[in-house]
Amino acid sequence: MRDFRSILNIIGLLICIEALAMLIPMCFDLYYGNYEWLQFFYSSLITFFIGIILYFSFRKKNIKLGIRQAFLLTISSWLVISLFGAIPFVYSSSSLSYTDAFFESVSGITTTGATVINNLENLSEGILIWRSLLQWFGGIGIIVLAMAILPTLQIGGMQLLHMEHDDPYEKTIPKVNRFVIELFLLYLFLSFICAFLYFVNGMKGFDSIIHAMTTISTGGFSNYNESFLYFNSFQIEIVSIIFMLVGSLPFVLYLQFLHNQKKLIFTDDQIKLFFFILFIIVLLTTIWLTANQSIDIISAFRIALFNITSILTGTGYTSSDFSNWGSYGIVIMIIIMFVGGCAGSTTGGIKIFRLQILFRGAITQIRKLTQPHAVLVMRFNGKTVNENTYNSIMGFFFMYIFLFILSAVSLSLFNLDFLTAFSAAASAISNVGPGLGEIIGPSGNYFLLDNGAKWILSITMIIGRLEIFTVLVLLSINFWRS
């Protein structure tokens, strides 16, 4: 108990914050005259009561977290927030079972964007805001996790984010605190700008708030079943594309840009590769749609640019049913689901920097075969990548693919067809949202899946969001030894 007292204290504080956050959708329901404000009030009251008990029962003057506590706090915080975040879905007009409510909550906090709700247009304003708030908090949460915690734990090569000796955010407590505050203010500012641009380009005020929170977090929840097809506006799609890209780039580079290190954002290796991949895939998709779907080139470019950006960044908005794009559409969408955006962003997936290191490592191995006596050094952003970092990335990649296969096989046990099981597993572990096929494709959702499949996908979403090793380390016997 001595080891976990600090964890329970922090968990209690997080639950209290979540309870206070539930008052925001309550206010929206009060403003719009919805009786469901009472459901949020009671949910907030229960949640706050449990949180305050934990906080004061395990309160300590000096909170110190070791590596074991950091791992346990990370997974437990995401899990507990998801458990309590599901309560409003059960008692609101969505009337979900707890399985469906937990799935929706996990999908929100992990910024996946998969949904089990069929009638989004009929939900109260409060529950729609709550879905978006979960994604917004999940987005800022994963950035802080990726930039302040995972590099310290050296998970999956994330230590590369702290290779710069002139990094103004070294791992000292005062600087980390300053980093988190600046990061939150930047995230909040970008959210306001996104909402404003949505509004001036034709969205209603409420819609702009909803979509701003789920765009900057690359979450993808919409308050319309048709997603962005409902708006059918190129101007709104351009705003969305800009901020999906903003959310998929390393946030620490934005702060470094503001701290007069302006060149870094233009010279970062993963940013350059990310935009190169996006350009190539959008170009190929435009050509394919024009040649095979009888779509004019301007419309094809618009469809390709929005939907490819959305899936590559793990956002999950749709303006077209890409399940109907033919064989190319199915293959390319599954591939880019795995890629994701840059490290230190709100996106999921394997991440660009890991793919870069793996590719460069393969090239280095080939060169060693022809130059066995040469001293070959692998670099990333001008810095040497040591063997430990490369091995951690290799381990991450192997476990990522292994867990994807395990999830897909598990889903097939519920009589799902190959495409549905395959794409659902890929979408969940990469935190994308929509899958492929008639059931979970852009025109469908996850409601019809068996409850067992939903629990598997919920677990997969959490594992994928927390960079895999954060969760798997809890299965180690050595982890639990004193």
C-alpha cells in the first residue's frame, strides 16, 4: 500500500477534475432547456464524492513517483477516467448499456472516434458536448504523456524526443511544470482559433465548438451521423484539414518555435516525411478516383485530400464512403491507419519517426553486409540513434503487429467477416475510428458488434493509445515484486 498511496491520491484528484468537467455539459443542457442536466449533475456528484474520498484518504505531503508508480498511474488513470466517463452515457438520452457506454467513453478519451450511437442528431446538447470533451481532454493528455512521461521511461524509442541537448524542457520538475502549462495554453488557444474559423466559414456556433474540440485532438467525433458530408462545404473541410495537420505534428516544436527556435519545425525529419507521404497518397488517390470512380479531378482531389488526411492523422472524419473506392481504397486506407502522425502529437498509430528509424536501420544492415569493417552510424534529426533506442523501437513494432493480429483473430471468433475484423483491429490499435465494410465503415458504426467484441476493441484502444509497453509492463512478474 505504501507504494501505491501516491497513485490513489492522484487518481482521486483526476476523478474530481472529471466530475467538475461534467458540469460543462450540464450547463449546456440547462441553456438549451434539456431535462438531462440533472443526469449530469448526479453523475458529477457521485464521481466527485468518490474522487474526494480517494484524494483525502491517501493524501501525502510529498508525492514521489518511481518508474513502477509512473507505469501504474498512466494505465490506471486512463482506465478510471473511462469507467467514470461512461456514466453520463448510461443515464442520458443515449440510453446505452454499460458495455456500449464504456466503449464510447474509451473511444472518446483515447481520441479514437469509433461510436456505437446511431441517432447522433437526436441526442441532447449536453451529451454531445461530453463526447467532445472526452476527446479534447484525451488529446492534451496524450501529448503530456508522450512529451513528459514516456521519454523518461524510454518506451518504444520515445527517448528520441529528448535527444536535443538544447531542449528547453529538460526533465526537471519546474521545467516540466512550465512545459505542461505552456502546452495546455497553446492547446486551448488552437482550439479557440479552430472553433472561430469553423464558425466564420458557415458552421453553427454549437457545431463549431463540437468539431473544434474533436479536430485539434484528432478524435473525429461529430454530432452528425454523416460526419463532414453533412456540411458539404469545401471551406469547412479546408479548416478541418489545417487543424488535423496541426494536431498531428509535434507540439513541443510549436513551443520551441515560440521560444525563438524557429528552424526546428522546418528541419524536423519526421515532419518532412509526414508531408511527403500525405502528398504522394493524396496524388495517387486523386488519380485512382478520377480513373476508376467517374469523378472529375477537382472533386476527386477534394475527396482524397480530406479523407486521406483524416485517416492518416487518425482523426476519422469522413466526407465519402471510402469502402466503395474499390480495391485500392481498401488497401490504402488500412495501410495509412497504421502509419499515424508524428511523435508528441495527438495522433495514434506506429508514428512516423519509428518507421523512419526502422527503415534507416534496415538500410544500415544492408550496408554492413557490403562493408563489414565500416563504422556505420544511424542518425535522426542530426543526432546518433544508439542500439538501445533502435531495439526498443524494434520491440514496439513487433508487439504492435502481434497485438493487432491477436485482436483481429479474437474479433473473428464473434463471426465477423475478414474485412470487418481486420479493419476494426487496425482502427482500434491505431486509434483511428471508422473501419471498412458495411458494418463499421464510414456509413456504419460499431453498435451491431457483439458485446465481447466491444470489450476487446476497448482494451485494444487503450493499449494502442498508451504506446503498448506502458500496459504490457504490468503483466511482468518483476513489476510487482518489491
